[in-house]
Amino acid sequence: MSNTFRQFPNILTGLRLLAAPLLAALLLDGRPTAALCVFAFAAASDVADGYLAKHYGLATRTGRYLDPAADKILMLLSYIALTVLHDAPLWLTALVIGRDVMIVCGILLARVLELPLRIAPLPIGKASTAAQVAYVGIVVVMLAFGIDAPRLARAAELGVGALTLASGASYAVLWFQALARRSRRVA
């Protein structure tokens, strides 16, 4: 197997990293149809790199870090751009970003405190991330096709907000459980 094929999932992930600022720039420039094309590419590349890495044994250490980073940067820049355009509410963007910051800070603090914290995605976390991505997709589709559906947008906002809160709470519970286990060990 060639080295290029072995690195293909990472190449796709790298392209998704590059797509993130392009998507935001296209949105901010008032080009939602082009932004939708970039978003569709990013979504397809995410599915493809995951499939290739898992089913063909092409997973790499770099990919394990780069793939979620690419996803988070894509979401971060998308939510910020949509908020700047007043197409996503500030509270939702703050919640999405705040959850991710909380998780990263929790992991770092757990390492510093040497907490017995198992770092693995939770099903509610995956559902939250999927909803966040779907929300961006819905908003970009609405912008690209000139669809005015405030009830749909509001329902999507509330659904994403609820899942994001539930996910953040679930990760916080795990962190506090690890803290309690450490405290019992020390006592």
C-alpha cells in the first residue's frame, strides 16, 4: 500500500481544516451557495476519512488528534460567522464554544490533578456534535436557497442548545466522579 494512500484520510482531514476558514469567509462575504458547497465537501470529507481510517486500517496517531480538531475548528468558525451575520444567536454560539472549552479545560485539569478520568467520547457528546453540524447545515441551506423559516430555525436552536447542555453536563459529571474517586483513594 502506497504511503499516499495510507495518508489519504489525513489529507482529507487537512482539506477540511482548510475548508473551515473558507466556509466562514464565504458566509461573511455573502456567498451562501458557495459556502454550502464548501460545507458539503467538509461533511463528505469527514465521512470519507473516518470510513477509510476505520475500514482499511489507515488510522494514525496524527489523525486521531487532527480529525476532531478539524471538526471543532469548522464548527467554531461556522458558528462565529453565522452569529456575526445574525443568522445564529449569540447564546447558542457561546454555549457550543463554551462546552468545548469546558471539556478541554476539564481534561487538562484532570491531567494536572492526576484524576482517574477516562477520555472517550460519550454518545450524548456525539449526538450533540451531530446536532451542531446539522444546525450549521440547516442554516447554510436556508441562506443558500433564501428560505425564511423562523420556526424551523428556532426549533433547531433549542434542540441544539438542549443537547449541548446535556452533553456538557454529562462530561462534567464524569469529571466530578473522577475527582471523587481520587479523593477516596487519597483518604
